[in-house]
Amino acid sequence: MIEKLQSEALELLQNLIKTQSFSKEEEPTAKILSDWLKERGIEVKRDLNNIWATNKYFDETKPTVLLNSHHDTVKPNQAYTRDPFEAKIEGEKLYGLGSNDAGGCLVGLLSAFVYFYPQKELKYNIVIAATAEEEISGENGIAYMQNIMPKIDVAIVGEPTLLDLAIAEKGLVVFDGKVTGTPGHAAHISNDQNPIFKAIKDLEWINTYQFLKISEALGKVKMTVSQINAGKQHNVVPSELNFVLDCRVTDKYTNAEIAEIVAENTECEVKPRSLRLNSSSIDPKHELVQSGIALGSKTYGSPTLSDQCRLTCQSVKVGPGDSLRSHSADEFIYLQEVYNGVVFYIDLLKGVV
């Protein structure tokens, strides 16, 4: 059965790659996924472009584990030398947009769900959710689905991690900063309200401030000024300076706490765009983590964002493929990674359900 699941997973992945599924445009791949599950005798539910199902013998008295990955992709970058939708196999690699992020994970989780779907007397219910809009942290993906699916107790989020376990993930707060000044002619010496110089104090604080709490899994909170803009002419003092602050938050702080600390220590106007992309984690002693460790997986804290940030339950991020290949030109996944992902997810769940 495992070999059959592996073969079908690879075929499904190729079909997904061949079908354009940019964020908010996932309807064609939603149909592919729905049909694939129905062909295997599974009762499928669809909400917007999200496809989900529960195991055959779902029991509301039992805890529930969610298997989740996304079927949307970013748009291919200009450095591509291949057709991003060809899904071509060359040697030991399958090339194509979304092959690594996160197609290999998605088909592996689907395969594991099919494996456990008809089994009786499971300790956990299993819910599979192939969701939309992950790449844009949209509101119509996993965030939308949490109010529709059964209550979830713990989740496996499929993202490329080389099959290691991300037991924590940094959250994100993006701030828009504005420093106002007095516009005037650059030749005049009386204007001391140049917003460029006024900004220096706050920018220096951002660059040097150290948050006191350090996460065991994720290390320190990291703030980075990633954009700055002021002025349009060489001879005019600008009226304002604008900057963007990217803040990666650990599990030691809430996003609201970070926003409060930034506001208290800066003189300029600094507004968070959103406080919804929270840090996430799972107890290292959780049986799901221990099952992965028993399979040889290492644990680590992830600096990159995924749909974990929208979940309200404990979650672990793990999957075949390499995060370094995500969003790269000529994206690929090794065939063996696809096959290994199917086996890994099944074995991971065997240690729990």
C-alpha cells in the first residue's frame, strides 16, 4: 500500500504543478484535490478554495489532530529558466512552481490521511485541510477554516523542513513609521526640523535595543528597518520621513506587547499594520514531537512564517523539501523526498494515533 501511495502522491504533485494556483486563484487546484479524495471514497467538504475532510470514524469525544498544508503558490520570479508549470522530472528531481513549497508536504499529508481514513479505534480524530492564501497570510485560508472545522487540539503544518521538527515559529509585526518635520529650502540655516535627522534617534534605538526575554527555541526578538524614504529634490528639506520596521517575535512576547514596547521607546509615529501573525509553539514533550524525535528528526525554532501563526492550538511544522528552495527560480523537489514524506507522515502519526 505504501508504494501505491507514494506513486499516487507523485502523480498528484505533478498535476498540481501543472495547474496555476496563485494566492486567491486556487479554484482549479481545489477541484483537483477534491476529486482526488473523492476517487478514494472520502467524503470531501469545500469552503471557498479550502478542501477538507475528517476520518471515517470521527468521534467527537476524542481529541483531534489537524493535517494542514497549502495549495496556493507565489508567482514565478523572473530568474526562471524553465517553464514553472511543466512538472518535468529530470534525474532525481521534479521541477516546477510549488513542488517544494509546499506541494511535497501537501501530497504527503494527503497520503497519510488516506492511509488512516478507514481505520477504527484511533486515539485521535484526523482532519485534513488543504488550504488557500497561505503565501499572502490571507483571511480566506486556514484562518477562515478554524471556525468551520471541528475543534483542533494539535496540528501538523506541512512546510519544507528537511523532515526536522519546527517546534516553535517566530511571529511577525510590520510597523509603518513616520517622522514629521518642517519643509524648506536646503540652503537656509534656520530649519532644525529636518525629519531625516529627527529620525536618527529612533532608528538608533531600533538598531540597538535588546528585548530582555530570550526564547529557548527561537532566541531573541529581531527588529530590522527594511525600507526608508524621504525627500524628492536635492534642495528641499522634506516634510516627512517614512520607514518600515520588520519585527520577528518569539514565543516570549505577544505581538501586542511588542507594539507597546516600540511605542513607549520611540518619539515618532509608529503604527503596526497588524497584530494577527503570532508566534507559535508546541510543548517539546508532546507525544507528536516525541514521535518525530524517535524517527530521527531534530527539533529547532523556525525564523520563517507559515500558517502556524493563524492557528490557536499547539502545532509543529514539518515536511519534505528544503526551505532554502522556496520561492527560488527553477524550484524543485527530489523524488525521494516526496516518497520519504509519505512514509514519514504515516510513521509520525503511528506514534500518536
